[in-house]
Amino acid sequence: MIMNYEIIIFTPIFSLLIGFIVLRILKKRKRSAKSIYKLIDDLEKKYIY
């Protein structure tokens, strides 16, 4: 009975922690529009001109 109680308490805590970590990683990898335009411009200069 005690083991079931621990699972009920800790499962939501761990799932929230994992979700928070995933969201932080996704936010960090998000690029702004300005950086995307700069990347495209650099690629055009490298391969077209």
C-alpha cells in the first residue's frame, strides 16, 4: 500500500519535470526571423555568387 502511495505522489512530479526540461530545450533552439534571414543570405552568397 505504501508503494502505491509513492507512485501516485511522484509520477506527476517527474512528468512535470520532464515536460519543463523539454520545453526549455525547445525554446533555446528556436531561431528568430532575423537569424533565419541572415542564414539564407549567407547561403545565397556562398552558392549563387
